Amino acid sequence: MNQKNTILSKLGYLKYRPLQEEAIDALCAGKDVLLAAPTGGGKSLVYQSAGLIRDGVGVVISPLIALMSQQVDVLRAKGVQAYFLNANLQPSEHDDLMWALRNNHIDLLFLSPEKLVQPTVISFLQGIDISLFAIDEAHCITQWGGAFRPEYSQLGQLRETFPTIPIIALTGTVDEQTINSIQSSLQMKNTLILKSSFDRKNIEIHISQKRKAKLQILFFLHNEMAGESGIIYCRSRKKTEELSTWLNELGLPSLAYHASMSDHQRQSNHRRFSSEPGVIMVATTAYGMGIDIAFLRFIIHIDLPDSPESYFQEIGRAGRDQKPAKSLLLYGLQDMLSAQQLSSFQEQYFETTKPKVNNLFRIFEERGCRRKNLLAHFGEITEPCGNCDRCLSPATEQNVTIASQKLLSLIYHTKGIQPFSVLIQILLGKNTKAVRAVQGQKQSLFSKGKELNEAQWKSVIRHLIAFHYIDVHQERAFCIHLNEKSRSVLKSESQIVLTQ
């Protein structure tokens, strides 16, 4: 116990959080551990502490250079002998590190999965004392293994080569399928599985319909987060560059980060962002895994994340100091359609990505407290949080069953092949070129939908998609399918209620 507290103090903490001590005790006893906790849940303290307590060097496998570089810098500032084995080392630096490892002068060694699976590295590690293997961001085994990062799927050889060394896998998701896949890939036996609450009460959650995204972001930055540091997540590399340039032109210091940039540029931008308060990072999801910057006050999503797990991990990068933080997500009907189309194009992963995307839609379109709906996805039952847009500004609800019946009828009469934009124009009675091209002005429902405006009609469509009243197929040609649930609406057996 004394040694554990000494290590805790050295690492700069006063006490362990829930599950941390249990995980450390299991590792010290030589047992495999799978720890699922949200971003900011203190997962790194577990392998750092256990690695320092057990004899030998703790080997940490992490997917991102920026993450490893940051962790090494922080640990060495605390007096921990942490080093990063990578291809950028000079020959003399590499030789010095090998000597230090052989002579037990290293506490923690960080390296990428690509570096670890090299035969020369595996052979070298067999000749030194190892305290544990820590697989950080272990959900990458299922997300990347066999594709973008095939080395993640090769980490099972650790158990074969080092059968007595305990393994800890750390992940920010509690999805059962992912957890089972991690255990199987790493050949973990008699694993202690620990899951902590995903609730981050200090983060104020806002989800808004995307209208004029840049102006919405600018309003948020000026009125809610003036002078604060945060991350804006985009899907495309091009958009990160454009948005960062635009913010800089407005006098808001901003940096871009995406996979097409050079390692040097990415590391340079990360160093500035992590050391200079008030800078905004505009990034793809290539930036963020495990990044621990205490003063981040906001996260903005200008595009939809890949899954509920990704969303919760990404907003959890703000407020890691437990002080108040805010998240803003902007999305609209086109974002939903684009996300569905992207998942359908990823044929290899379609069966796993489609349900995750659909779950995200359902959570965002669900009535009531945002946080309650999110946590319910992770199996946590909570009361309304009082710290989301729905709780802070209670919205009215509108029964749009009749409007939904009109839309579904129009889909049926237009054979499901007309874009939603044209259907809305027909319902609003707009005599546009697109409407005339399909003779929409002759439809009996032409101009019969003026009780809602265009934005409200898009909300109705989003709800119908999210809760599977209609199915949209875009693989070869755009097509909207009605199903049994839609028939229940047409028969007035089901009611459609939206939060306004």
C-alpha cells in the first residue's frame, strides 16, 4: 500500500479514482485487465502505476505519435524514466536507449504497434525484464485491425511470445462486441473487466440543427467561449484547412491537424496547441485519442462523428480538469444522409458501422435530456442532467403525425425516388424547376404542407429516418422505402412527436 501511495504521489495525484486501484492490484498480481472508461477517466494512471510498481519496464503500445510524445514529456517532468522508441531517433540515441533498457534504467517504454511487431523489436524485448504490456486505445483493434492499421490485429502475438506478462487493454468504449473482440485478438485469459461510468457532468451538451454553420460557430466562440482553447472536429481534411484559415482571418488563432500533414507539421501544431492557451485546433478525428490537455474548454462538431462512442470520447477531451466545459454539435438532414452513405460504401465494415450510425441518429433525435439519452445507450440509467440544451432551455413538443402522413403519402406517390428537397418543395407549394421536372405541381399534396417550414420538414424527415419509419438506400441510386412502421403512422396507430 505504501509503495502504491508513493507512486501515486510521484505521478502528481492525491487519490485513486473508482476502479483504478482494483485494476492496479490485479496487474500487480499478474492478471490481465480490460479497463473501459471515458476520456478523462484516468486510464493512463493505471498502467503507469502498475508499470512502476512491478519489476521491469512497462511497455505501452499507443496509436499516435503525438499522444506518446506528450505522455513521455509529462512523465519525465515528474521524474519517471519514460522513453519513446520511434524511427526518428538518431543512431546514437537509439543505442543509448537499448543500453538503458538492458541495464534496467527505463521505467516505461512507449512505441507504436507498427514498431512493436517488428521481429527485431520483439526479439530485443525477449531479452529484458518486462513488467506489463499496456494496449492503449484498444478499440482500434476492431476499428483499424486488418485495414488502416493492420498491426493492431497482430498484437495477439504478445501472449504467444510473453505468456506470463500481464496485459492491460484500455478503451473508451463499453460496447460488448468491441470488448469481446479485444479479448479475443489479444488472447487475454481470465480477464478482469472493469467499466466505469461514462457520465461527465461538467460538460454542458448542446446539439443544434445546422443552418449557417460558420455563423453558428462564430456566435458560440464569441458569446460562450471567447479566448478559450478547444477543438473543432470536421470530417474532411480540406475543411479543416479552410475553417482554420477562416478563423485566423477573423483574428481567432487557429491550427489545422489531419492525416495528410507531415509528422513534423502535426507535432509542431500539437505542441503549440497544448502549450498556448486560447488557440483553436480544427481537426479530423486523427487528432485527439488520449490527448490530455487540461485547459480545453470546448469541443465543436461541425460534422457527425462515427458512433455514440466516438461522440462521447471526443466531447470528453474538454474539461479534463473537472472544471465546466461545453460541447456543441451541429447537424442536419444532409449530414445524416452523408453519414449513411459513407457507412454503406465501407462494405467491409457495413454490418458494424451501420448500426452505430443509426444509434447515433436515434440518440440525437430522441426526446428529453441529451445526457440521459446518451448514457442510456451505454446502459446507464440517470435522471435529467440539468446541464444540456434540453434541460437548460426546456423546449416545446409538437405532434407532427398528420404532417408525417402527408410526407409518407407523397413518398409513396412519387415511388420513393425523389430527393427530400423536392418532396419538401412540393409540400410547401414551390413551383420550382425541380418540382416542374417531376410534375410535382400536379400532386394532390402540392402546397398541402405549409403548416411547417423547410427546417421543420427536415426535422420530421430526420426523425423518421432515425426511428426507422423510412429506409433510405443510396448505394446505386437514391431510393426511399416505406416499411411496416411507416404504415402504422399512415394508419394513425403510431404518433410522431418532435421536440422543437
